[in-house]
Amino acid sequence: MAISGAVDEAGTPLLAVTTVDGSVDYRSKPAVRSSSGGWRSAGFIIGVEVAERFAYYGISSNLITYLTGQLGQSTAAAAANVNAWSGTASLLPLLGAFIADSFLGRFRTILAASALYILGLGLLTLSAMVPSDCNAYKLLLSSCSPRFQVIMFFSALYLVALAQGGHKPCVQAFGADQFDEKDPKECKQKTSFFNWWYFSMCFGTLVTLWVLNYIQDNLSWALGFGIPCIAMVVALLIFLLGTRAYRFSVRREGQSPFARIVNVYVAAVKNWGVSASAVADAEERFGLVSLKSSQQFSFLNKALVANNGSCSIDELEEAKSVLRLAPIWFTCLVYAVVFAQSPTFFTKQGATMERSITPSYKISPATLQSFISLSIVIFIPIYDRVLIPIARSFTHKPGGITMLQRIGTGLFLSFLAMVIAALVEMKRLKTAAEYGLLDSPDATVPMSVWWLVPQYVLFGISDVFAMVGLQEFFYDQVPSELRSVGLALYLSIFGIGSFLSSFLISVIEKATSQSGQVSWFANNLNQAHLDYFYWLLACLSFIGLASYMYFAKSYVSKRLNTL
């Protein structure tokens, strides 16, 4: 929208000022396109995300080491605690997004979540400084025991999870809000934003894996938790510096988006018994007969009948847009289960293989995870600057390919990664048998750990397609007032996937260890059968991919460029 007709004090006409529909600046005035939004404001927000991922992975990537070392937990108990925390951290964004989209707004939620983050990291640092016998704290505490350290640590840990739940979906949604999807130039920039957003995330993760983990393992856990705390303080200051440049989405007056959607479902249930002719009359009155979207979830069209209170056509489309995401969400769960394997069984495999780089130095098996982030950091610029422009010249779509095509490509690559993982594990088991190492779990199998690199690299490239595609898809396809919730739904895929992975492993462990058989996940990996597990995941990935393609083909997009 352009505001023209203004003149200066001398009566000279001023240039027209273009504003962005649906957005205001920090003073609640219409956002001026030339001085707000775009990369000028997105840069501040991406900087915050780098610090947040640096802090989050500074805890999660090495958490099991702290639990088994400093807190003295068993491996099984520590693994259970890690899975429970990571799953909870991936589901809490649903709560944070609800609060943001219904009450506080994204900007205020980010500020509150950042403050909680700093508090949680500060308490983690303090808990790491508490000696097990608490002698240093007897002046502050009337009674002290090692249990105090455990309680303090887990309280701080779940405070970080709660903070991440408010921070994660809102920061990304707020960053994408800086680009006007109705403007052709900014629409292209928004697609690039999701690419560079993930690039920056992985850069922060890469620094964590190579620097922060070293500090935690070799110098000090208190320093290893304290540095992320300082990083989050700096990130909050940077975020506040960009306030004048941000665009803020205008909230619609009246009911919250959640209430409107629930009202549609309630009205449809109340009108369940109305006649088909009454529904047809309502569809004709609202002009739905010619719309493709009206054919999907047509049972909700009963909400248009005025018998027990009806809804508007916009409210009906909001309710349908959320329901349409369900098949895509479900069919991507297998991808999330596959995603959960890299920090666990891949790492265990690497620990049994030849890891020497020099006669005196061996690479840590956990460090191999950095190849995922490294492949993402390398491939995203190629994808954004080379592949997308080439595809755009053929398809004339802002993203080169559609979001659904991008996700499908990532699902296929994850399937391929599991096939390669299974073949490599078969090779490792065969090598162990050839050298008579089946009964020697602590022996190094004479097979280079670099055999595992291709599956890590494929994981990274599949993330560039599927992970970034899912982020953009769930942001784009929900109502504009629910975009934080859309990104929280995307994150919940990986929370549920983490729980499903644990459940699947438990079931297989119980089923394969009966009657004296060797479990697929035996402590002696040379006798175990991780290859069987990988083949199972490959089969499930293929089924998930086929199901995804079926639902993606029939998906009715909010916008044509997603079809």
C-alpha cells in the first residue's frame, strides 16, 4: 500500500511511501517497506537463533556424558533421561506457540523465553559448580547433600526446555514475518530465509560440537554451561537492537484463532444431523461449489448451516487448513525416527571401528555427527544460489520446486541413507567375523570409521530438503495468526519421533532377547544386528515415503505454488 500526496514545508511533493499490508512497526504505525523488514531485520533474528542453537546443543549433544560422569547415573538411566528431556523439549513449542499466538505475541514471547533461557543456563552453571559433598556451600545452605545438585540440575534442565519451547517456534516465525509474501521480490527472499536460517542453525551446532564439547570434556563443565549463558545474554541484546527495524503482524480483532477453529468443529458436530440439501444450500450461498477446497473435509461444511450457530467462510478455511496438515505430519514421523539414530547407534558403531588419524590421535565417534552439520553448511549455499535459480528458470516458482516436492526429496534421501547404513553395518560385521572378533567387544574392528561418513552426509543433505521444507511448509500453510503454532507442529514431529524411536527399540530389544537369543542391540555390537534394525527402518521409510507421496498428490494448498 502506498501513501502519497504528502508535501514538505516548502510545498514540494514527497515521494510516495510504500507500507506493508498487515504489518506495523514498533510504534504500532503502518510498517514502511523501505525502512523495515527484509534482510535488515532478519539478520538480527538469525543471530539470535545461532546463539540459541549454540546453547541448546551445548547441553543436548553432551548431556549423556554429564549424567553418567558428574551425576554418576547408569548408562540406561542416563539414556532414558536424555530421551525424556529431548522429547519434552520438542513438544513444549506447542505450548509456547499457543501462548504467543493467543496472548503475548511473538516478540514478547521471545523476550520472556530468552530471560528464562538465561536463568536456566545460569542455574545449570551453578549446579555444575556445586561439589558433590557441597562443602563450598555450607555457608549458604543449612543442609546440603549430593541430591541437592541433582535436583538443581534437573530443575535448570527443564527450565531450559521450557524456554526453548517458547523461543524456538516464535523466533523462526517472527523472522519469516519480516518478508511480505505478497511482494514478488520479498517472496523469493522468504524462501532464501528458510535456507539461510537452517544454515545458521547448523553453523552454531558445528561450533558446539567442535569447541564447546571439548571445553566440557577437558576443561570445566561450569565453563561449558557458562559460555552458552553469556551467548544468550549477548543474543538478547542483539535482538533488542533490531527493534526499530522489525515488522509486527497485525492481530485480527475479536476471537483468538484457536477459538475460531474450535467453533467450526463444534458447529459441525452440532449440525451433524442436518440434511444434505441444507448443506448444499449453504455451500451455494457462500460460493463454495466452484472451489476445489470445498471437496476436502466436506463434513466441516455443515458448520455453515445456521441451525445451531454458523461460521464464516474464512473461519471454515482456517479449520480446514489445519486439518489438511495431519496426513503430512503423520507420514513424516518415520523420517523423525530415522533422524534420531545418528547420535545413538551410529556413534556406537564408530566406537568399534578404526578411528586413528595420526599415531597419537583418534577422532571421537561423537564428532562424526559434525559431518551432518558440515554437509548442510556446504550444501545450502549450493542449493540456494545454484539449484534454486536453475529450477526457477524452468518452473517459474519462487522456490524453484514446491515445498511438497522438496520434503519428498528429503524423505527419499533419508531412505537411501538407511540403506547405505545397513550395507555398511553388514560390511563391519563381516570384517569382524573374518578377523575372529565376534567374541571381542572391546577389540577394534580393522575397518576405517570413514565408511560411516556417507550416511552422515546423506543425512545432512536430506535435512536441507526435508527439514527446511517442513519448516517452510508448516509456516506457510497455517492461518497467518497461527504461524508459531505451525512451526511448533513441525517440531512436534521430532518430539514424537524421539519417543517412537525409544518405543521401537524397547519392543525389538524385548522381542529379540528372548529364549537366549542375541538381541539386535546387544552390548557386544559384533554379535548384535544393527543391520537388521537399519533394514527395518529403511522399509518403514519406504512405506512412509509412498504414503507421503499419496497424500501430497491430493493435498489442497493454501496457495498454488505449493501444489
